[in-house]
Amino acid sequence: MSQSTSVQDPKEQYPQSPSPNQQQPIPGSEKELGPKADHGEQSYKGSGKLQGRKAIITGADSGIGKAVAIAFAREGADVLIAYLEEDEDARDTAKWVKEAGRKAVLVSGDIQEEAHCQQIIQKAVQEFGQIDILVNNAAFQMTHESITEIPSEEWDRTFKTNIYSMFYLTKAAVEHMPPGSAIINTSSINAFQPKPTLLAYAATKGAIVNFTAGLAQGLAEKGIRANSVCPGPVWTPLIPSTMPPEHVKEFGKSVPLERPAQPAELAALYVLLASQEASYISGAAVPVTGGKPVI
């Protein structure tokens, strides 16, 4: 595991390529991932940037969401961990949050449904009293070589999971968010450089950047900031569960750093955007792409 405080060559800091030929059923599991992803379990050191804050993170059972949950807790925030059905992974995230001395609340269910999104917000208010940070991070994708291969039901699922849920959750949350609160939406490099094999996913990620930019303007009068993070390739269970083996084997090699990011490498940015130190950052789409330009 990398130590974030030591100076290292970023090309060599983590494995350059995933283990080949690994496949998982959707939505994937951390336990079956090879090599194991780094969520900052051993490396992230907090400094009180989010002391006393109350956060909701969707997709916090694994990947980026898990890394953000660990970082938020070590910065002093209580965390509601929203996830689909990966109970074992979600309990592990909760364990790290609790070890940081913060409250962890687990809520499972499908964020495609507006009623469930409302339940997430109600649970957070019930447990925390208010919401200071909303991280809309959960996502669904599938790989297809042609538009003719995409089932209509899958197109709907991708949009409902990736963009409809942001509308449902944000709409329900804002009345419980005081001035100084922050919304962070996970987009992707695909918002700017869409892969044709990820047609539906890329379309939702472009929508997220646009949604966030409009949201930031609309919520400014309430003192609520909104930003999106646009990662390049990140090693999470989503990859071997939604991509064919040949894509998994080459995953991350196309960026200048020649490797996928580990979830831990994104966590500090989410902390910054959630913190008061980012008080003038709103409406931004921040790329984290291993050197691949998005201009």
C-alpha cells in the first residue's frame, strides 16, 4: 500500500495493470478483486477538515465511495453509507468509519427508485439531524461494441442509476442542507472523451457535468456549493464486472501514467471540495485522469 506522505514516482506508486482474465457478476465485489484496491485504509491521515459534518455517500461500499467514506470519517464526519446490495463490502466500509471514531449508518437499496432516494435522505436526517455533504457517486455501466447491442432496459437502468438518482437525492436533500454545505457528483473523463463502447454511461456522465454546473448556479443563493469530479480509469469492482477480459487486462494503460488510479488517489479531492477551504469552488468539473488532457 502506498503512503501518501512519501515522495514517489506516480507511475510506479501502484500496480500498472490489473490481473488478466478476471470476471465478476454485476455489481462486483472487493473480495474478488485482483490486485486489491487501495482505499486509503493504511495511508489516509485526517486533520479535522470536516469535523462534525454529516455526509451521505452513495456507492460507498466499494471503489471511490469507500475511499471517500474513510477519508471523510478521518476528517471528522459522520457518514451514511448508501449501497445497492453488497452487504459484506458495505460493512467493511462501516468498520473503517467507526474505527475513526465516527458514526456509520448503512442503507441498502436501489437508487433508481425515487422513493428509496427519499428514504436515504430521511434516514440521514433522522440519524444526524441535518446533511452537510451529499456525494452522488454510485454508477452503473455495461460495455457494448454497437448501439444495436444495448437493450432499452439497460439504457434506462444506466440513466436512472447515474443521473435520475442525483436529481431525486439532491431535490430531497437541499431543504436539510445549511449554508456552507457541499454537493459532489462523480462524473468521468467520458463526459469529455466518450468511449463508444460505453455509450449509455458516457452520455450520463456528460449529463452529470451539465447538471452540476446548473445546480451550482441555482443553489448559490442558499450558500450550497456543487462540483463534479471527473476521474479517468479507476480500479474498482465495476471494471471486471462490466468489461470483457481483454478490456480489463489493458485497463488504464492508455493514460500518460500508464496505469489505473486507485480509489485512495481521489479521496483528498472530495475532502477538499467538501471542506470550507473550497468555499469559492462551485460549478467546477475537476479532472483526475493520470495526465490525459480533457481540454
